[in-house]
Amino acid sequence: MIQLQTSPTQEIVYPDSDDQPMSDNTEQFQWIVTIKENLEILFAADPDVFVAGDLLWYPVEGNNKIRQAPDAMVAFSRPKGKRGSYKQWRENNIAPQVVFEIISPGNTIKEMAKKLDFYNRYGVEEYYIYDPERVDLAGWQRNSQQELEVIEEINGWVSPRLEIRFEITEDSLQIYRPDGSRFLTSVELEQRARDAEQRAQDAEERVQILEARLRELGVDPNQL
């Protein structure tokens, strides 16, 4: 009697890279970084909001072909931390609730349609696409029928999940945090930090000058 030998179950590998470039040009890259980093800042104090950029998301265990790498994504009720990819079955089966895609000249209509279908199928609640070349923003929100439905009026729209507001002008998109402060680039953030540091130094110098004058008048400023 011939016995057939069964081969051991082959372990499925979920690659951390899809070998695709993160961006096609500098403007697309700038927007990806700006949105991702400002979302990081927005939720920095909440340990259970995970923000990532260009991270492969695998929604189905056992299938490494079903995947997508949003330019930026936010997963609520998931802890911060390092990940090589977002394997949903290891994340309490929680799909990223919000995703962003930044359009580049290399993107095709077919490609973007496939992404919309993917995000609709696998549970994204809010999906935003921005085309910096045309200053064109589009958004979708999951409706009561559990389908992503286009947001008809996106200008002035406030994200239900993120509580950020989108404002579109003739030549730019502005995104505002719940406190009204604007999303800034890394250069703008650095300049703002330097300005704040300079103001603090100027204030300290004014205090020192005032204390010196008080001492000249025989007044101990520490006794005031």
C-alpha cells in the first residue's frame, strides 16, 4: 500500500512592501507627509489612535494578494506603535476608519476606482482624495446602507471621525484642526517653533531688564 505524504501547510508571507514608490513627484510627497504628520500631532495625546502613511493594509487573513497602501490612514481604538504592515486580524479586526489618497499624474481612473471599491468593501468610514495639481478634493462617507457615498459639498466639510475641516480656495486646500489651527508643513512647523522660542527669549530679556531697573531703585523684585 502506497502512502501519500502530505506536505506541511506553507506559511503565508505578508510582505511589508509592494515595491511601489510612495509618490511620483515632490508635491504629492509633500501633501502625504503634511497630512500624515499633522494627524500624528492631532492625536499625539491619544494612545489608542494609530496613524500611518504608505503602510500596507491586509484586511483578510490567509490572502496576501488583497492589500492596499493608503497614502495616509487612521485607525481608532488601535494602539500606537511600530508595524511592518497593518494585518487587520491582529488589530482586533478593526479596519482603518479614515484613509487619504493624493493623486499624482501617474494615477489612472481605473486605479482610483479600484481603490474606492477596496475601501468600500473592507470597511473604511471616510475616504478622501486630493488632486494638488487641480486643487480638487473629493470625499466619501459610509452611509446607513453601509456603502461609501460621495460627499456632495466638500468645501467646509468637517470629518465626523477626525473633526478636521477642509477649506478649498482657488489655489490651495487648507485643512484645520478642531481648535482652528491650520495643518502646517514641516518647514512651517519649524518656523513656528523658532518664533515661539524667540518670543520666549525676548520676554525673558524684558523681565531681566525690568528687574535690573527695580534693583537700581532699591527694590528687590523677589519681594514683589
